[in-house]
Amino acid sequence: MDKFVLYFNEIDKDSLHYVGGKGANLGEMTRAGFPVPQGFCVTTYAFKAFIETCDRMNGFFNQLDQVSVEKLDKIRALGQQIRNHLENLEIPHEVEEAIVRAWRQNGDGKAYAVRSSATVEDLPGTSFAGQQETYLNVLGKDQLLNAIRRCWASLFTDRAISYRVKNGFDHRQVFLSVVVQEMVFPAVSGIMFTADPISGNRTITSIDASFGLGEALVSGLVSADLYQVRSGRIIQKKISNKKIAIYSNPAGGTITKDLAPDQQQAQALPDERIIELAELGKKTEHHYGTEQDIEWCLANGRFYVVQSRPITSLYPVPKFADQRLHILVSMGHIQMMTDVMKPMAISVFSTMIPIAVEAGGRAFGDMTPLFGIKALRKMVPLVLRRMDEQMGAALDEVLNRPTIKFPHKRIPFRTVASIAFPVIKTIITNIFIADPIARREVVNHFIEESVNRCRENVLSPGVLSRIDAVKRDMRQDVFPALLKVAPNWVSGEVVSEIIKKLLSKWLGDMESFHALSRSLPGNITTELGLMIGDLADIARQNQQLLDYLQNATDADFYQDLNEISNSVAFRLKLEEFMFKFGMRCPGEIDISKPRWNETPTTLVSAMISHIRTMAPGEHRTKFQEAAEEAERVADNIVKQVRKHKGLIQARVMRRLIHVYRNLGGLREHHKYLLIRHFDIYRQAILEEADKLVQAGALSERTDVFYLTLDELQALGRGAFTKNVHRLITSRKHHEELNKRLTPPRVMTSEGEVITGRHRDMKAPEGALIGTPVSSGVVEGIARIVLHPEDAALNQGEIMVAPFTDPGWTPLFNSAKALVMEVGGMMTHGAVVAREYGIPSVVGIDNATKIIKDGDYIRVDGTRGYVQILKQTKQD
């Protein structure tokens, strides 16, 4: 097809390449019978023919290739230069002839709206809305041709250039069509979202309405009425003060008029028309199969759809077979890893945890079945508050709504009892009877047995199907093993709460407990950090080794390391580290992430930061000093209790502290068990991938992570081999789209995102409010760390991160304080911050964007806020 003009009735959704997103949508709606003002599209072929007459465009494109999104002045100057040139360029004769012919056929006495329509506009994954120009009430041939030429030139507005640069679009591959549409002169117009754009609720239609043309609303000149409709009923109305409206000018173009006082406060649409419009919106949504952002108008008593595009800002919602409301909690926030996960990683979760579902490339837990039990409706939000305060608050908010209906089918009491009673028994035994030091050794021994059994069952040569064995281990071993390990740490947590309450009640002491939390023995994550310090101390003694580490590659890491003189001690310590922790990495709950034993160079930045910020042996000395301080504080607490409350109470306190000090360090053991199993699963999956690469079924071994466990099994049996490459390419594309999404902490199956409320507190004006998780107040330079392998923390700097997990532990030796976007009292970063004695505030949304690298900030980990005291100069 090489036509310069296409009429709306010749266009459908497959015409995107010729008429852009806006034009394709208008043609699709016209052919589907929706009330669309008629018109035609000047195609991208016409645009190309116009651009080809310009002998300077290659030079312009070359200059555009060199600009960066930060260089606004350069973008502004270059864009203006290109637009000036194009607006004075003649339209090719054959193109002009086709446009004029279509204009006359459609009605040369009519007024038209002329709009730009880019080939990457109004798509599910991107929204170029507002990037190019619109001209209204265009009259006559000359105005029409001039408006079309200016639309073509508007592909090079400052905002359009910046948007393409920011999102990685090739300027040469974005083409422009122009929509020429009959003008209607509405009494009322506006925008309709077939889902609530604020909460995301798919059952609510949200309508903005104002008098006159919709340009006043779109351009922000007037506040519109807001109406919300659900199930054919108006659930909310906000009538705004509409002081002005935009109307057509008889000479062409538009004029702005002041509205009469009685009209300013009038409801723009009567109730029955609101319901009618909402029904039209739902029909449009049903046709497209996705939620729509619709521009509409009411003229001569009839509604018209001027434009419809997908709503790109909504977070995807999982599909459920029933119509019941489901409550979904982000497992990524619980596990401190909110990045996109590949299909294999989510498949592992859903196989191991049946309530896990996928949405937007992340794993969510469908908590609905739990809430049939009243006690869990109170307990689950409390537990989640300790992991992430906002998450617990959001869950509380939705569970306490009077309209919510809980499932009638409850979890059988026998099932609950079989899980709860052994856990309760272990906790009681640990608190009152067991030797906590011996119990810690039992837990460590149990983990080794579980991991060895998994290795034998999954990786031994005699296993017929490795993936079958992986599934079997997930279902039969991991969950029961976690139920045996986790209660020992929970025992420490229960005791910690008892100690805090008794300290407050008996001594009025709210501070001593913080010292008791330092240098807990047996903490697997603390041991990880200490070993990184040991490696750094060995490396700092050998300049040749240091130079090598900073330039090493993973492929030849160990081979080349053997060539470094006097590196034996480092190699032995590294071997010991990898044996114990090599299966870990940042984002380790995603099984597709390479482990440290595969990418040893990712540890180098942590070692260098340690060398730069700490003296030799300082990390061990600090740990020992904190342990000794904890013992002194413990002895003092017991003495004070004996003095003020008596001998029996002192013995109770000593027992409680002894239990806490020796079981509190098991905080990360259950995850350590899980990640060691994951390491074995990963080996099995990659072994299968290598076979499939050899057979030609996969292009590269890491493509296996774009499949699910079931698909991998099917592929191994020879099923769907013809379609697998297309499937993987599609999933890689969706992965890139999902990376742009911000996952909610809590949402419902209706798509509503529940944010929760921050606790009320007094903080300085402009402070960023979060959750205090480790006490103290410090000031320092903010260092934004998005990926731990790229971190470059200096002495006295404050780490600001989206989240942390055990893979981030090596950086804590260098941080003066910690600020995180995600987290609560019991998340990894909070626990380690308290262990290291550094202030920490978590749960500050967008902290890594609001705080700039190099800003001078104050972190108040006692009250829970962060202040930006001095902003760094940005280029």
C-alpha cells in the first residue's frame, strides 16, 4: 500500500504503519460502528515523500543521534531549526493533489480538526499522547495544507525529541500520519477513562466533563467536573468551578470565552447522560479488549468519540476464574526484590507456593483464602507491617472496608492445625526449655541435611528427569523444611517483643534493647559481610591482585587469578566464601539471576569500597566490640532488674536475653535454606537448557528462563519446538514493557491499588516520611545505589537504595546510614542496619529519584524521616 490518503472506512487496527496509532484507532472504531466524526488520514507515505524533498534531513538526523535527554538547550535549538525548515518546505504536488481531492470528497465547506498521529503513538506499551500538534476548526484549503505541514514539523518539537531520546526510539523510524476529521461543535466535551486512572479499579468509569471544546480541559485551562460510575450507578460527582470554555471561531481556529456565573457551577452533564456515556465507554473497552482513555463530546444531543487509546498507566491484573474479589500482596516487596522476574522465576514460586500468581512480571500472593479465618485478618497485616509498614497498612485498609465479603470456603481446621501446632510447640520449647546454642547447631545441621538430600535427588547421575525432581523437591521438601527452620527465628522475635515490653514496664528503658541486637552470634548474613571484609583485607596487601580484580572478567576469572603471584591466601579464602555463600546474589529470589559463584567480579566493588572506608581488621574489631557491649548491656539489665524487681524476675530476664541473643541471629536462615535449594534447581535447569541449545531448540542457555517449568518439560519432550523462539522473543519484549511498571504493594483483582497510609508524625516541613527501623540521627552525602555491583560508597556516605537483600550485605560495612524505598522493621536492610548500628529509614516511595546522588541529607532513624539539607548541582 502506497496511498497518500486513506479514508476512515478503509482503515482498521492493522493500519498502524500507514496512519499511526490515532488514525488506526479512529478507523477501527468507524468500521465497528461507533459514533466517530468522519474524515481521512494523510498517510506516512505522504510524510516520507515530504521529508525526502528536504536535502538537509540526513544532517538533522545525525545531529539528533548525538543529543542526550539532559541537554535541553541543544534539543530546543535543534528542534526549532528543523521545524522552521519544514514549515517552509513545499508539499510535493502529488501529495497535495491527493489531500485536496479527499478534502473535497469529504466536504470542502466543512470545518476540520487536524491532528498528528505517530506510528508509535497510542499503543499498549507506549503513549506519545501530546507529543505532536493539533489544530481545530480548520477552514479552507490553505488552512488545511498549512495545518498538515505544521503537524509534520511537530514531530520535532522539544517534547517529542526528548521523549524519543528517553525511550530509545530511532528518530528515523518514527513516522507521522495526519488525521483530518470533521469538526463537531460540542456543548460539552471531555475525557473518559474506563478504569479509575488513580486507583486502577477496572470496575469504575471516570469521566471529566466541561463546556465547549475539550481543549480547555486537555490544556489545563479549566477544572472539569468529575463523575464516577460503577455497575450502571453514579458513585461520585464533583462539580467544579468552570470559569472559561473554548469555542470555535467563525473565521477559523478557536476562541476562549468567560462563562456566565450561573453556568460556572452548573453540572455539565445530566445524570442520565453520564450513565449513557459510561455505557458507551464500556462498549469501546469491550471492543478493544483493554481499558480505554477516550476523548468524547456531546453535540446536538448526540455523543461522539473523537479518540480512543489504551490506558498505559494501569498495572496489569491477573485473571481469575471466579467473580470474587481477590486481595493480592506483592511477594517482591516481602522479599525485597521488586524488579521484573522472568517467567521461570515466577513459575518456581507458583509451583512451590500455590497462591502465587503473575502480574506485570512480578509475583503476587493471592491472600484471599486466608481471610476466611477471622484471626488471620488481624494477624497477617500485623506480620506484614514488620516487613513493610505501608503494605500492612494497605492490607488493613482493604480488610476493614464494610463492603468486603470474605470467602465462605475456609481453610480446613486440620490443615491449619497441622502447620500451626508444631510451630507453636517449637516456639514454646525454645523460650522455656531448650538450650538455644544447641538449637542453633541443630538448625544448621538440618539445613545441611536438606540441601544434601536435594542435591542427591536432583543432580545425581541416575535421575531420569531433573525437572520432575525439582518439582518434587519444591512440593515435598522445601515447605516442610522451612516450617522446621523458621519457628526458631520466630522464637527469637517473640522473645525480643517480650524483652522490650518488660524493659519498659520494669525499668522504663526504651533504648537498651538496641545494643542487645548488635553482633548476634550465628547470623548468616553478618558472617557473609565479615568474610567480604576478610577478602578485602587480603587483597589490599597485594597491589597486583587489586589491579587484576578491578579489570577481571568472569569468563577467565579463576584461571587468570592463578597467574597472580602471592594470591594463594586470597584464593583459599574466596574458595571458602563461595562454598558457603557463592549461591547468593542480589535479587536472589529470582532463579534466573546469576549467582556469585558464576559472576565473581560482582563482588569486586564491595571489596574496593571496604578497602576505601575501613582500616585492616576494623570490621572484625567492630563486630567483637559490639558483641562485648551487648554482653555488658545484658549484664547491666539483669542487675537493674534484680535491684528493682527481684531475683526471679532477673532470672527470667537473663533467660530471655540468652534465648534472644542465640536465636535472633537465625533471622536469615530460612531464606538461606531456600536459596541453597534454588542454586541446585538452577543447575538442573541450566543443564537441561544446554541440551536444548545443542539440539537447536533454544538459541542460548539463558533463554530457558523465559519458559515455565511445565514448558521446559514439554520442550524436553519435543513439544512446541516450532513456536518456542517466537514465544521467547515475545516474552523478552513484554519484559522490557514490564520494567517500566512500578509494582503496587497491595492490589485487588479489580485492579485497585491500595497504598496504605503513613503513620502520623511530626517532621520538618518538606521531609520525606518513612518508617524508622534503626535508631540514630546522622548527616552525610547521599549515594544512590541501584545495583550493588556498581556501588562506589565512600567513607561517611549514606546509602540510598530501592531495597536490599542478602546480596547487598557487603556494602553495609561502608554505609553510614541506610535509606530504602521498600521495607519494614523485619526486612533484611533494617535488621542489618540495627546489627551494624547505623540509622535507617525505609518505606520512602521514590527515594532514589527524589534524593539525588551527592545531596547532603539528614537521616533520622529514631523518628523516621529524611531531610535533604543541600542539593547537589546536576549537569
